[in-house]
Amino acid sequence: MAEEKLTKKEFEEAEKEHRKIQRNFQATAFLALVALSGGAVFYHYVESLKWLDAFYFCTITLTTVGYGDIVPKTDAGKLFTIFYVLTGIAIIATFANLLLKNSYSRRQLRNKRHLLNGNLHEGADLD
């Protein structure tokens, strides 16, 4: 089997791409936390939910599980929920996507580092 070669420049490009994915992941994780926290604050004060119930409702809603055991009762709560779901689900979906991309990118970078250093043996997992 022919030995695969990797240049330092190719490795540096992979490193740069991984850092970009990490930055996006961290920013999206922060947005997801803000969305969950912001929603919990809203539902706590407007819908008079206990803090735990407010976080529970936000999590169940934005992950699209939607048990239906807690529902908004006020008009303000219902209107907020419409926009909260539309934006929040997009944020959570992006977070999940970047979580997977970050994990895959980290694994690829580790494999490329081994390849660059000549530590990768024939038949090793390069995915």
C-alpha cells in the first residue's frame, strides 16, 4: 500500500479550518444558552412558571419534543412562543450540526497530525 503524504501547508489549512469550526461552535453554543435562558426568563415572569418548569419547557420546545404538559396560557406567551420556536429551533439545529462537525474536524486533524509526523500505520482509521 502506498504511503500517503501530507504537506505542512495542507496540515496548516486543516488546522485553520478546525479553528473556524470551533469558533462557530462556541458562538452557536453561546447563542443556544442565551436562547434557553432568555426563554426561561420570559416564561418565568410572563407565564408565572417556576424556574425549573421554564427551563424544562424551553428545552422540550426547542428540541421539538413537545410533550404538551406545559403550554403558554397568556396571549403574550403564545405570541412569544411562535417567534421563539422559529428562531430557537434554528439555533439548536445549528448547534447540533456544529457539534458533529467539530467532533469530526478534531478527529481528522488528529489523524493528519499523526500522518504529518509519520506516526500513522498502514490500515489506520483516517475517517
